[in-house]
Amino acid sequence: MSDTAHAGQPTQNAEIDEQTRRDFLLWSTIAVGAAGAALAVWPFIDQMNPAADTLALASTEVDLSKIDVGQSITVMWRGKPVFIRHRTEEEIAEARDVDMAALPDPEKDAARVQQPEWLIMVGVCTHLGCIPLGQKEGDTKGDFGGWFCPCHGSHYDTSGRIRKGPAPTNLPIPGYSFLDDNSVRIG
Amino acid sequence: MKTIKTLSAAALAIGVMGGVMIGGNAQAAVGGPKPPSLDWSFNGIFGTYDRAALQRGFQVFKTVCASCHSMNLMAFRNLEALGYNEDEVKAIAAEYEVQAGPNDDGDMFMRPATPADHWPAPFANDKIAAISNGGAIPPDLSLINKARASGGDSAIRASLLQPGGFPLGADYIHGLLTGYKEEAPADFSLPAGKYYNEYYPGHAIAMAPPLYPDGVEYADGTQASVDQQAHDVAVFLNWVSEPELEQRKNLGIKVMLFLLVLTAMLYALKRKIWANVH
Amino acid sequence: MSGSSNFQSNSKIVNWIEYRLPVFSFMDAQLNQYPTPKNLNYFWNFGSLAGIVLVIMIVSGITLAMHYAPTEAEAFTSVERIMRDVNFGWLIRYIHVNGASMFFIVVFIHMFRGLYYGSYKAPREILWIIGVFILLAMMATAFMGYVLPWGQMSFWGATVITNLFSAIPLVGESIVQLLWGGFVVGEPTLKRFFALHYLLPFVIVGLVFMHLWALHMHHSNNPTGVDIKDEKQDTIPFHPYYTIKDIYGLGVLLLIFAFFVFFAPNYFGHPDNYIQANALVTPAHIVPEWYFLPFYAILRAFTNDYVIYSWFLQWFMSAKLAGVIAMFASILVLLLLPWLDRSRVRSAKYRPVYKLFFWLFVIDCLILGWVGGQPAEGTLVLIGQISTTWYFAHLLVFIPIIGILERPKPLPDSIAASVMGSHAPQAAE
């Protein structure tokens, strides 16, 4: 603005300047405050995640020596049942001899086991979380000789893969490692 | 202006009186003469633990203290904070046995500890602990530095209100472990089976002097004088009391800086908005 | 409720809701346009600060309750599990622990502001009375909350305070057993304290809404104590003036709050509460939390040689009972304050004698707090008794007499006039 400007003009401009500066301060303060509030919320949400002691109990060791061929046991791991099956030769053969195209969730049996005679998987139906039947001698094992979920009729084969019914995926395999031939650590 | 003056005067008065009020509690809580204040690495707003001292302190704890004192709140997995890696922690845990079971026969059995297990107590219960220690139950050490301090981290509080006035828990532990006197003063009648300690409230303590020169052989070659051992175990015990200390102070600095910026912005905004009222 | 709104909106949804439930015009009238005296000083920040601290306490408290176990065996260890294993558990617990102290600091300043500026006088008597009930509910909540970690001070504090009720003649012992749910403080006590500690904050929220309702009837008092005469001249809208001022005040409070949470988290606490409760060992010196110390001093002032007691009360009650009654009376007497104070002038600014006595009363309360934290020995007992006498004399004797005898200074004509006056001292009076 020049010296010859009208008396009213500079004040008007100054007012607009003042207004702009105030708005800038207002919005930057709101932005900083909102960012702080968002960060402050996190601890109150994160406290609901598994605590350190819960995470520390995340592995289980199992003795396999007492499981005969053809038998299954169920162990608890992270509060969930884990199926451990000592598979027979026929079951292994059956699991291997499957046309991948026929599977809703194609996965080779070899990719699901570390040692072919031991199938270790989480025994929670991938449909809505029921526990499938097939662990005990008298249980119905479904159309494919593996497991059958009584809740909504999902059939799993001898490799724990979904073959028929509403479940979308195979029974999940937990992380595990063999400590020696007779014991395994899950998790 | 006048308002601000009154406000600050009132705040000061309340602060001082509050300090005196709480100070009174604190002194009553510990009692006895004040142990010397050491310059701990975890003091102050930037304080952190010295990993080497923590590991040495842990060595003192497990070879000396742990034979009588429990440490119920510490799990082996927590030891990773001392600078041990996962395998080292597993190896430490495996040296100890914990009760497990029942097995398929319905019996309880002992198994090697895992990192998830808590430190096993030396005595099955308080009764056995008392019988084995001449009637005095050795206190659990998990929170001892907080329980013997006037406020877990009172270095700041001391500097705020009463410079050098309050003993920290660590100061007390260090003082207690180095404060044994062979002879009680002539005018003090020491009960049988008790030991004279300068910093123990009442001076007659049931715990025999636990540390002696080179009582432990430090893995890092540090000379294990009694003072060094007392210092190290006090650092270790402070960590067990306040394992969150480093995370807390670190986050605290960030939060304070953030709040300073935000509050300054709010003040500027307040001035601008109120400019046309005054 | 007073305060009008010329709320209008172009949004169809807003108008649809507004027609059925006028929340928008209500909020507009009470939080946006709400006319507020233009001369409020920073002492008027403490009401909104108290409200925000209450919200912080409820949020942190509910999250702690997700991990806490109210049983004798687990209470102490579950709190330590929060401190050690739960994600950010240490932060949330330290916020809750220090938040209680912040809450009382803020509320005590809020109350002394009310006393100084005569905010309890007509037509704000009910506003004040609801405030006293909020204080009582806060004290009950804080007391029960302190029991929950089940440390030595928790246990023995609960034992001492519940034993107060045994002073009641005839039914005292039965009442104490009823409170305990047993013959000592134990698991039933812990469980009911947890239940009530969870409930009472929501009662406080309800009382706060009534407090605000009563406040908005006749608007805030102000440092001159003069009523609003001309809304245009004397008031400014709540938003943006007091919203920004309150939020700025919050920033300052959070700085202080955060300092304690992160750097001196156990400053207000007692070391003995990090020792698990033990029914066989009493701590050497039982003290309540700092905010109860003045009341604790009044309780302990009543001994057989306390003059007030031996002259007036000894004939029909024990010193123990008198102490208990005095402690509760020290708060309940505040309910009568609007009628004890006969002066028509509200603000101490224009009441030189009352102003002096107000500050003496503040000092007296601080001395009571100091005495309450000391062992009851020697001259401290006497100091406690003198301070207790002064406390009641101030409220029951001095205030009525000053109200009648004092000649107040001339009041400004209006809030606006006082604001102008302070900027042009030559024009004053």
C-alpha cells in the first residue's frame, strides 16, 4: 500500500491480516490438539491387546511318545484346542492323493506337515469357530475320513483341509517345531 | 496482573503446605537416620538404568538375597530388560525348577522353569519362611524400593521441595546393606539374634549382614566390594520395583514437550480472541 | 433455564432432529451464546477443569477395571500386573492415581473461589449445596478407590475409617459389621467397595449436571459479585471467549498433571501401599491420602482434654463420637453457609474484614492438613485443637458477625463499569 492511500484502507487491510493470522493460529492449534488427542487415545485402546504375560504363555510342549498310530490327542494352546494326529499310512496316502483342483482352499499335504505321520493343527472350524468332531474313536469323521464340524456341516479330510460345507479355509497350522522325535513345541 | 499474583501466591502456599504435609508422612514411614543420597543413573527426568550394574545386581540377588527373599512379581522373561538375549534368559530359567501339574496320574511334579514362569520363592509359605529365619519373614523384594521410599522416584520430589531431604528406596537399600556395625553403641541394648544396623528403623534387624567383600565373583570382572555389591543390587531392585521407568520418562519428555507447544499455542489464541474485549 | 437461542440451520437433518428434540438450540444456548460475565478471572477456570478431570478419571477407571480383580488373593497382584504386563497399564494407573489428587486440588481451589467471591449467596444457594454433595460423593469415591490396590494403607485406612461408625451409640458395632460384611475388613468389604467405587462417579456426573443446571439459571457469579444488569454491556458469549480460556487452562493443568504422572508418579502416595495388605501388622503411622488430612485432623482433635469437648460435650457423648460428628459436621456445616453469611455483598473485594478472615481460614485449613499428616503427639495435638476451633468458629461465629457488623466498600454500578474502572484508575469511584 502507498502513502497516498485513503485513511481507512490500511486499517481495513490490517484487520484482514489480523483475521488471517487468527484463523491460521486457530486451525494450526486445532490440528495440533486433535493430533494429541488421537495419540492420547491409543494407550486406552492398546491396553485391551494381549498383555505381556498372556503373550509369554504362547508356547506349549507336547510329549508324542504315548500317541499310537491312528490315535489323536487334543492339547490346549493359547486357550484353543490343537489337534495332534498320529496318521496311518492310508491316511497319509489319502491326503497326498488329492486333485488340487477339487479343493476349495488348495494346499498340498506336504505343505501342512513337517513329518508326514504327525498332523498338528488348530482344531477350530474356520467357519464360525466351533470345534470339529473326529478326535475320538466313535466320532463321525465326515465324508472324507478326517473331521466333521457339527455346527454347520463342514467336512475336513485327513490333512485337515476343507472339502465340503461352508468353511472357507483349511484348519490352520500353528507354528511348531520338533524338539526331538518324541516331543514338539507348539508356538 | 493482580489476579495472577494472588493465583501464584495461593498455588505456592498450597504447594509448600502440601509438600510439608506429605513430607511428614514420608519421614514417619521410613524413620531412623537418613542414608546417604547416591547419584543414581536412574535419577532425574532423563534417568536410565545402567545395564552392567543391573546384571551385576541380578548376580548379587540370585547368589545372596534369593536364598531367603522371594521375588514373586518378577518373571524370567522380564530379565531381557537387563540386556540378556532370549537364549540367555532361557538358560537362566532352566537353572530353576517350578512346580507343575497335575500330570495324567494326578500328581504335581517339578519341571525346569521357562521364561514365562515367575521367579520361584525360596519358601513354600510364610510359616516355613518364618521358622527358617528365626521368626522374621524375609519380605518379598519385588517392590521393596517403592515400599521403602517416599515416592518411587523421589529424586525429583527431593529437588523440588526439600533438596536432599528424602531418601530414595535405592538409597535406603544401599544404606541398609552397608550400614551394619559390628558393635552396637554402648547405650543400645541389642536383643539376642539381632544385628545392629545404622539405617534400619529401630536399628535391631533380624537379617545377618548378607554381603562381604568378594562374596560374589562378578562375571564382568568388577571388584566386588561390599559397597559395590550394595550399589548394584539396589539398582537391580529399583528396576524390579519400577521396570517401566525408562519407558515412562522417555514418553514423559515427549508428552511434556507436546503439551508445552500446545499450551503456548492455546495461550496465543486466547490472547488473540480476547484482544477486543479488554 | 435461562439463556435464549436464535439457533437456525439450513440442514434438513438438523432441523428434523431439532423439531423433535431441541438439542441443537439447547447446546447453542448453553455452550455457544450463553452470556457470561466478561470479567471472570482465572479462578473461574477450575469448574470446567474439575469436569474434565472427572471424565479422565472415569475413562482411566473403566480401563483399569478391565484388568482388576477385587479379591483378597488377587487385588494386589492384579494391580501389579497392570503396572507390569498390561500394555500402557502403568500409564493408565498412574493417570488414575494422580488424577485423584488433581481432582481434589482443582475442586478445593474451586470451593475457595466460591468462598472468596461469595458465590454461594442468593440466588445460588442450591448451586452451592449441590457442590457440597459433589464433594461428599468424591470423598466417598476416593476413599473406596484407595482401598482397592489392597496395600497396607488401603487395608488399615479402611479399617480405621469404617471403625469410625462404631462410635455411634447402641447400633455402632452392628453398622460396622454391616459395612464389612464380616468381622474385619476383608474380601466382602473389598468387593462392595469396588462396586460402589464404580457406581459413585456416575452419581457425581448426575450431580454435576444438576450443578450446571442451577448455574445456568442465574449465570456465573463474577469477581465484583454484582449481578448482570445489561447483557450487552456486562457479558460476552461463552464461545469463543470462555471455550478458549477453559481449554488454555486445561493445557496448563495437563502440564502439571503429566509432570506428576511421568516424573513423580508416587509423589502423592504412601510407600506402605506397595506392601500387600497384612491383617496382622499395622503400619507405624497410618495416614489417609493428603486430601483427607484436614478432616482427619478435626477427627483427632477431640480428646478428653480438648476444651470445647470437656466444657460442652463431655456430658452426653464420648470423645470418639464427638470427633466423628465433628469430622462430618465440618463438611455438612458448609450446607448452611448461604444462611450463615448475612452480608448482602458477595465479593470479598469489597469486604475488607471478611477478606482478612478468608485468608486466615485458608491458612487454618492448611495447618489442619499439616497436623493431620503428623503423629498425634505433644504440641501438635494442641495446634490441631486450636485450628479445629478456628475452623468452626470461622463458619459459625465469625462469618455471621462480620456479615452484620462489617461496612463494605462501595460497589461498582455494574460489571462493565468495574472493567472500565480498572483500566482508567483516575475515573474510579
